[in-house]
Amino acid sequence: MAIALINYFKIIHALHAISKYVLCTCRQRVTADFITLCNQLDIAYTANFSLNAILGEPVKVREWLLAGLPNDSLSIDNAIVVANARRWPLMIDPQGQANKWIKNLERSSNLQVL
């Protein structure tokens, strides 16, 4: 279920540059629709699904928070999607939070910004 939702979320991120509230509402709607589909197909699922609970590694999440990731569920879910993506993620970042987070996180790797 987590992998399927990550793919849904990638599509949402790629297509929309929208506020956190709308994105969060959209994620909740997608999750609810997915749970409905699981019920219809008689597929077992976790009632209180959370990407952080399933794919989040507490040590990594703490490292991300120390590197400047905002401490809210949407930001942590986004970081999990970024960490598990096979390709470079598109980050729509009007407030510069993702930019700051990535720079701090990769400082030890000698990240060069062009």
C-alpha cells in the first residue's frame, strides 16, 4: 500500500503547485479512495495509514529535522517520497524550505549548487 500511495503522491506533486492545505486535503482524499478500493477488492490494509509509520526511519527523520526540514507530517511525508524516489524529484519550493533542507543535508557531500 505504501508504494502505491507514493506513486499517487508523485503524480500529485508533479502536476500541482498548490498550498500545503490543499495538498494535504488531496492526499487524504487519495488515501481514502485507495482504502475504498482495497475494501472492494478485499485487500488487507492498515486502518490508520501513515507513510512515516510504514517507511519512516526514526534516525533518518531526526537527521532531516536537524538539517532544517519542517516538523510537520506533510514535510516528513514529502521527505520520505524524495528519499524513496528512483529519479530526481521536482520540488516546488516557494518558501525555500526544501532548498535549505537539501543544502544542509548534503553539506558533508560537498554539494555544489549551480
